[in-house]
Amino acid sequence: MNTLYFIWGLPSAGKSTLAQELALRFCCYHHEADHYMLDSEGNYSFDVDKLYFCHEACFAAASKDLEEGSDTIVSNTSTTEKEVEKYQELAAYFGARFVSIIVENRHGNSSVHNVPELTMDKMRKRFSVQLWREGLCV
């Protein structure tokens, strides 16, 4: 049975770093919406107009991995259960195990993507975790 590891948390928590480490250790793919915000030289440039496309491209890449029977890791700044459920349902659709990993910023990192403090405050306020939900277990 393949696995979809979904790493989520606020900006600067260390999601990408953890995902990269796990991808190396598990020899699997790693996707995140931020990968689609890179310019041709590999520099990150946030563009709110591209955000929907970036998330859809990330979801499509994870779908492809699961369809091919591969393990995959997705690390995104998800703040609500609805954003997580989409990936949980994807894993269930392909009969894959779903592992949710929440990363906290207890180490005091600041955002490498220069997320404004006002935006960070809004994200912190809407961050919601439901510790158990029946119905989508594989």
C-alpha cells in the first residue's frame, strides 16, 4: 500500500525542510504549491494570481504519483481541515494510506518567503486542527 504524507502548518514552520528530508529517506516524490512559484532561475516569487494554479498543479502531481502506485509527500501551508480533506480524499480514492503531519514553529524561524506579519496573524487565527475524523480511514 502506498502512502501520501501530508505535511502542513504555517509559513516558516519547517514543512519544506522536513518534506525534503523525508523524500530523501523514503525515496519518494515531494510536491508543494510553492514549487510552482519559482521563476526560470529558481527564485521564489509569490504571485497571488498564480495561487490557484499552483495548488491545482501540486494536487495533480500528487494524484499522478498515487495513480502510479508511488509514495508521495505534499507540504503546503494549509490552515483549515477543508484544505487537508482534499488530500485525504485523494489518498482514499487510490487506496493509499494518509499520514497527516503538522509542523509547528517552536524554533522561531521567520518566513523565508517574506510573508507579511499581518498575513501571518490572519493565518494563525484560522489555523484549525481536528484530531480525529471518522469516515476517511483506509
